[in-house]
Amino acid sequence: MMYLTDRQWMLDHPTVLVFAGLGLVLLVATLIGRGLAFLKGNTSTIDNLNQRIDAWWIMVAAMGVAFIFGLTGLVILFALLSFWALREFLTLTPTRHGDHGSLLLLFFVGLPVQYWLVWDQWYGLYSIFLPVYGFLVLAIAATLRGDTENFLQRVSFVQWGMMICIYFLSHVPALVTLPLVSERPTGGLLLIAFLVIVVQGSDVLQYIFGKILGRHPVAPKLSPSKTWEGLVGGILSATALGAALWWITPFSVPVAAGMAFIICVTGFFGGLVMSAIKRDRGVKDWGRMIRGHGGVLDRLDSVIFAAPVFLHLTRYWYTT
């Protein structure tokens, strides 16, 4: 079903305000980071801080360019991110010659078809294409190669990569396709802004509160740096941030706060799941694509898990 056209997704006034606000925050952060480097020297901590700020400039700029081109730009951006994320994931997982057929299908059929379905706004199919048909086809393709050594483990790795790197992540641009019910000039572009700002803001705030107040680790074997103090402070602060951003959503203030709380908690557990996989693989980061941030999966792990929950809650309660 077709709901909207790309022409309806040119930047509007609220979107410009959101990006202007992000630019202002990053400008202040840049001045603080560079000021610390000038006053205290370029220590490893300050250098890492400035690397992260520089990476955020690049990521916000990339998102801004994609927003200008609406649904098409976002589909292209997140398809590329999915491709790179899947590459990171599968680089760290054991595969054999018998898996090559499955991998080719996943990269060059499953990924582009999933994003084409999102671009086509075909909710009924993009919501089941990979979890049903992709899941079955990948197992069948691996079976036909006749390689049964560690078969279940190998197929499971590929299927997990499909779900995390393609299916879940594709729900971010899919937010643009939702026919929202609202008296305010909100749209799917602003829903993406809400999701990314709140979830990524929660990550940053958890880090800050953890550094200042952190004493009791949540899961020391998975992520020693995550503490209960950081978790509670970060999620409550990000929930307040979500409530303050109600005006870019179809939600009331209490509902915006509730949505923010849900996606922050989901994002936190997403980060723990991805940390568990990294520990199993014996690595600290998924990659080195983003200086100061690791790989694509290191930066998007919380968004990946929060996006489908946010989309389906919004679609169920706030669309025509």
C-alpha cells in the first residue's frame, strides 16, 4: 500500500529546528573539547572525547543530507549502513565454504529487497519478508551445499546477522512511511529524529552518569563500564529529553515520556546483547570504521533494538 510520496518529505520548519539544535549542541561540545585540549593537553581521555565529537559531526551531517532527500535518501543511507554492519558481524563469525551461497543471497538479494519493500511502503511484506522467507531460504541454501559440520551454529550466525543488521535496522527509515494521526506538523522524519536523539542521548547520558556516580556494575562480565547509577540516571534523563521533544511527535507529553522510556530500556538491553556477542567472539569493538566509536554496530546497537519496538508501537496507536 502506498501512503506517501517523496515530495511530501522535504525539510519542514520543525526538522530544521531539530538539526539547528543538534548543531548548536555539537558546536558547544566542540568548543569544550578543544578548550580542554588547549588547557590540559591532548591526553588520551580528551583525545577520545574530541574523536567522538568529530564523529558525531559526520554522522549528523550524513543524516541531514539523507533527510533532504526524504524516504529515498534514508533508504539508501540505512541500506549502506546495513551492508557495512552485516560485513562487520559476519567478519567476526565462523563461516565455511558451504555458507557462501547463503551469504551471497543475504547481501545481494535479502538486503536490497528488504529496503526496496520499505521504499515501496509495503508494510505487509517488509515486516515478514526476512523473518519468515529469509529465515527459511538461508537454511535451505546452506543445506543444499551438503556441509553439515557445525551446521546449526553456522546457520544461526547468518540468521542472527540478517535480523540484527538488516531487518531491525530497516525499521528506522520505515518510520517515514507511517501515516500518522496528529494535529501537529509532525512526520516520519521527525519520528526518526526522536528515536535517534533519545536513544543515542540515553547512551551518552548513561556514560556521563556512570563516570560521575558509577559504583555498581550492571553486568560486569558483559560490559564493566555500565553501572546501575549510570543506567538509572541516563534513562531518566533521556526520558525527560523525550518528553521535552513531544512537539516533534504525534504524542502527548506523558506518552512521549513513556515512549522514550521504552526505547531507552530496549536500547540498553540491545547494547548488552551485542556486548555478549562481542565477548563470545573475543573482541572489544565490531570494527574501526568510525574513529572514536568503533564500528557501525558499536554506534547503532541500541538503535537497532529500539527501532522495531518504536515503529510497531507507533503504528498500532498513532496511525490511520
